[in-house]
Amino acid sequence: MEAATIQARMKNPVFVLPAVLEALQALSKATQKAGLSPQLGELVNLRASQINGCSVCVQLHADALKKAGESDERIFGVAAWREAPYFTEAERAALALAEAETRLSDRAEAVSDEVWAEAARHYDEDELAALVVAIATINVWNRLNATTRQPAGQQW
């Protein structure tokens, strides 16, 4: 099967406005200091990117998980994490939070008390803050890439 040629609508906005790239990188660095495992960050990044249809980020975060030693089952299972047996309760709480924060307008209460309470059961305040900011940050990346139709596999 021949791969489709996808053309970006424009250069990635973070390269048009380099201060945006610096700001997004600073957000990511700040969240990494909270002590969450890098794999957890990649799992939530992958899930939000799947929801948002960001091919660049889906590939990037799946590749990062693979490099970190994650199994194919866990990587592929992120899309159906509720039914996949590969995730801990804490990871499930983070994935649920990622979905709720990514799909804010899908329900009357953007992030339900139930989703929040489950995340708070597994993560302390610093870790929760890092998760919330990390999920918001990947959503920014997803929106920049999807809006400008950045193709997966493109080397920047």
C-alpha cells in the first residue's frame, strides 16, 4: 500500500514564533520536576494525541514509549485502556484525567468529581498539578499540529 502524501498547511507555528516553542518547552520541563514517571507522561500524551487526531504526536509519543521499554501491548492498549489489562490503577486514573481534560465540552461537568477524586487518590498535589499542566500542554501541541496539518514522520 502506498502512503498518502500529506502536506502541512504552513510551517509549524512554533518555528514561525520561536518564543512559543520556548514557552512550551519550559512548561514541559516544569512538569517533569514534579516526580511523575516519564512513561506516565508519555501515556497521557499519547492518549490525548489519539483523541485529538494529532498524527505527529501519536507517532512521537508511541516511539518514546517504545524507546523507554514499554511493550507493544501497552502502547497499542492506550487507545482502549479501560478494557486493556495492562495498566495500573494509578495509570488508569491519569488516563481518565487526560481524557476528561482533553474533552472538556463533552459533558456538563468538564472533569467530574469522580475522575478528579480517583486521580487525587493516586497523586499528591504537585503530581496532580504536573498532570494537569502536562495534559494542557500536549493539547496545545495537538491543536497546533492538527490545525496546520503537520504530517507524522516529518523531521523538523
